[in-house]
Amino acid sequence: MIQAAAAAQSPFEVPLDVARTILSPKSYTDDNVIYPAFKWLRTNLPVGLAQVDGYDPLWIITKHADVMAVERNPNLFHNADFNTILNERASDDFMKSINNGSTRLISSLVYMDPPEHGLYREIAAHWFLPANIVKLEAQIRALAKISVEHLLSFDCECDFVKDFALHYPMRVIMTLFGVPPEDEPRMLKLTQELFGVHDPEEQRDEIKPEPDVAGRMWHAALQDFYGYFNVLSRERRERPRDDLLSLIANSKVNGEPIGEAEANGYYVTIATAGHDTTSSSVAGGLLGLIGFPSEFDKVKAEPRLTAGLVDEALRWTTPVKHFMRNATADTELRGQKIRAMDRLMLCYPSANRDEEVFDAPDEFRITRGRNPHVSFGYGPHMCLGMHLAKLEMRILFEELLPRLRAVELAGSPRLVETNFVGGLKSLPIRFQKA
């Protein structure tokens, strides 16, 4: 049906060069490439049909209001009838070939629709409530202090991502999760492989760069994650501890113990998105302060602005680049006819730069006040760990910024090659201690 819809709506087709830019993982390594393409679409074709060789036809959704409209209606717009992550058709075909015709290699919340989604989200929803998260502040602050001291141990020059930003959020989430510190390098490596399936620097040597490389990388990383967490899950069922892993391992759904696949879906999501997106936002936030030094001066002079810094870092960086949805019935979006089973790509970085919502959206401004970014999504699928992530970031900046007198680039920043989840992979900086 989607092929028929594509033919019928050809007047609304996105120019091929723009469509290729939006879909290509490489475009996201250069802000001067991807953001102008998003801006062109917001201005000229905010709901546009992309038909690119190697991909299923899909609607590219770039306006803030339209992304929110889709997010708030999970019955009309499903996550999981197709792959909720945009892949080349070859990678989706590979996943189907090894998984009984389904692209759902992981039973996580992002691959669930109502009513299944609500049942499984409830398992950890209470744990992540703000009233519970705030109780962790002293523990998180202690970890932040250790991390800041480590950063300051460098001779005023380091790679802020590799030497610092990757490790603090990892230490926080793994401490709360219950993963031993000695296993953190393994978790980091698997996370980088899972989210960097298109990045040549993250791909496994044994997986050849064929058209289905993303699907094969995704499968290989997941299998390693599952093998690791199956062991920990059995241990937590036999000897529960006061950690998040034990909560999930011993949870029940409809009165029955959680299934292995669904438990692994939770574990992998927490072990990856639980730190990688925060690392990207922290690094992106510092890059924003470097690029807009007046904002650095403001937050140094008024520490109360740290909360605004956190939200602006999340908006400006937008670690999650997209999720896919599909219509379950014929509908309209911004006057455009969308047919049942048509696929939609929700472009969060574009929504977070929408001129109708954000004044001077390409500028890094920590004093925006109201900052309705969609970096955590919106509606029923809003990120479960958003309050924890914001707490981690606030505490870190509160501990870090008073210790810095000045900071500047010491080399060229580099971004991960991905159209899904990612941010800076390298941020060489030079700093002066306060």
C-alpha cells in the first residue's frame, strides 16, 4: 500500500538531494549539512515524501507541532508495525530473515504499541519518578566530584568526550543499575557498536561493509548484550539486590514473571540510552558554551542558570535523531493525506530548531526560559529516564563550571556517523582551572 501512496502523492515528493541528506547517516557528522536541509524542509515541505533507492518510501516530518501531533497519538501512529528505527531495506530484510519475518530483534519499549507498551512501561515507571530520582542526588554528586577531579588531573588539555563525558553518565547509570565497574568498558564498547552501526570506526572487523551491515551490526551487538545480561538476570532472581536490574528481573506482567526477551529489552535500553544520550548532551552543552562564550560567562556569574543550560544543551544537541512511526488508518497531517501503513520519520533535531517555536534556534541560549524541546520525545513514549538524565547533567555542570576559568577548542570536534542516536565522538579542549 505504501508504494501506491508514494505514486499518488508525487507532487509532495522531497527533492532527491534533500531526501538523501536527511536519510544518510554521514550527513549527521556535519551540522552545516544536516541543519540547512532540515530548514529547507520546514520552510518548503514540512510533510514531504522521500523516495530514495535502498529505503522504503517514507514521510519526513520536520515541524515541532507535527512531531508532537504524531507522538501524542499512539493508536493512530504505531511504533512497531515496521522497524521503529530507519534502516536501509537490505538491513531490514536481514533482520526479517533471522527473526521469523519481523524486524523486532529487541523487545524494548520503543518497539511496543498499546496496550503492550503501557504494561511494560509500568515496570520501572515508579522508579524513575522525580520524587524518587531526587533521592539519588547525593550519590550522583559524589560521582560527579570524582569525575571532575579526574578531568582537572589533565594538564589543561584533553578530549572532553573520550576522557570525561563518556564515563561519568556511564558510572552513574551502571551504579544504579547494578553492573560491576569492571564491566563498564564492555558496556561502552557494545553501546558504541549498537548506535554506531553506520560508523566505519565502530563497525566490527568480522562484519563486511555490505548493504545490510547495519542489520548485522545491530544483531551482533544485541546477541552479546543478551548473553551478558542473561547471566546477571539469573543471579538477581536468585539473590536480589537493591538495584534497578533486580527490580526488572523480578517484575511481573499480568501476574506472570517478565519474559527473557522483554527483560533483555529493558536491560539493553538502560545500558545504552541510559548513558549515551546524556554523554552526548553534556559534550554538546560544553561545545555550545565554547561557541557562544557569552553564555559561559552568564552561567559562571549566575549558577542558577544551570537548569537552563541543561535544557538548552538537550535542545541544541538532540542526541536522538529520529524514530519511525506508521499510520494505522488513512489520515491527514498538515493537510497532507497519509495512508494506512505509510511510514513517517520524526526528525527531532529539526523540531528542536523550528523557527515558529524557538527564537534564533541555531543560537545556544541558556536563558530561553520556556524551552519545549522534544529531545526526550513526547506523549506516551516520552523517555522514561528523562528526569535522571537532567539531574545528572545539572549536578555535573554545577560541579564542573566553578572549577573552570576558561575553555576553548584545541582541535576539530567530530560527530558519530549515525542517523539514529549519537553526538560528539571527539571534543579536544584546552582549559584554565579556576
